[in-house]
Amino acid sequence: MTETTQARTEWGEAPSLDDIAAMAREALDTLEEPFKTHAKAVAIKVEDFADDETLAAMKIENPYELTGLYSGVALTLEQHSAPSTIPPMVWLYRMPIIDEWAATPGIALEELVAHVVIHELGHHFGWSDDEMDVMNEG
């Protein structure tokens, strides 16, 4: 490096799909019982973006508007005599999460991932938005 060349700051790589999944698992570990046990039964899947079919079904034109999604039947609606064939799953969308994180000063990426995970798990548990807010505060 010559004297006229300035040192370059290395910021590192953007979090990978696996990094986001690890953050989501850490968020699950912070839940209290009995939620923790039930939440562990929900699969976590991380993709860069929601697929076109999902976006169209939700009438979302900009894929950056969807950070997460729950698919499955809420525990409050599950019938033991006729269990759902749809496995409970939380989808996290890496690029929209990173975009929201970049636009939200003062929040760690891990906090944002936890917020999205808990919100989506709220749909699994049949929680209201107010109940989800209380869980996200804890």
C-alpha cells in the first residue's frame, strides 16, 4: 500500500441465510415455558425473499415489504380429532429483514430477527397483536 492509498475499512459479509436462522433459534431459546416447548415444534425456514406466489396471494408488490410469514394452523384452531396436514412453519425473509435493519437506527439485527420470529410465532399461538407486543417486550 502506498502512502497515497488510504486503508480500506472491511465491514465483513452480509449475514447469510444460516446466520439469520441461528439468530431465530437464539430467539426461540429466550422464550419462557410453555411457549418455548411449543415454539420448538415450529420449523424455521429462511429465504432471501418470499416467492412470487406468496407475494401475489398477499397482494404485496414490493418483496421488501414482507419480513416474515407464518404458515400452518394456529394452536387455538387445531383439532385433535382432525389434525392439520400443514406443518407449522415460520418463514423469515433475509433481504427485507436486512433492509429494515439498515433503515432502523439503534436496533441490533438479532433484536429485529427475534421481533419477526416472535410476531410470526404469535400467529401459531393465536395471539392478538397486543399479546405479541407484550412478548416482544420481554
